[in-house]
Amino acid sequence: MVLPYIKSGKLKALAGTWSQRISAYPQLPTAAEEGFPEIRIAHWAGVHAPRGTPDAILDKMAAAIDAAMKTPATAEHLKGMGIEPVGGTRASFTKFVDEERARLGSVVKATGMKED
């Protein structure tokens, strides 16, 4: 995590690359605010399960993760690391992943990236 280096002055951040400022370091402008609206890259993580996992298990897992993201202790811990916690439903996560794949598909093609 680079946030401690930025806060200590050992690293100078020019801009954040997501669509909004991070709450752990709100004085860092976004790339869009700095004149580069086409730059939108973020670290995100989600929980996936093997194909064929029963919906009841997926729903229970999604509900537990959503609840955890909303607890003050978890939210503050993640924010302190520069991670903005986002919960949601299975449907909202699937929609987000599909949108990211579509948005970044041209980058994958242009660079010739391949799945390992």
C-alpha cells in the first residue's frame, strides 16, 4: 500500500485514478480533476465462487459480505488503507464486473494481453 509513503512525504502522488477522491487522503485530486478524465483505474476486489454453486449459498455469502462492509470497524479499517468499502448485491457486483470488462476490453485488445 502506497498511502503511508504519500502521507509521510516519501512519495508524491499526482492524482488518484478513480472517479472520486479517497476518503483516507481527500486532498489528493482525481485524474479527472487534473485534466485527464479518460483515466479511470481502480483496485477493486470481489468474492467469486465456483460455477454451479447454489444460489442460496451465493446469496448468503453476498449478504454477509455486504453486512461486513457496512460495519464501522470494517469500513474504517479499509478506509485507513485507502480502500473505499462497497457492499451491494450479487446483481450489483455482476453488473459492475460486466461494465469493467466492457470498458477495459479495448485496453486488453490494444495491448495484446492474454489470460494465463
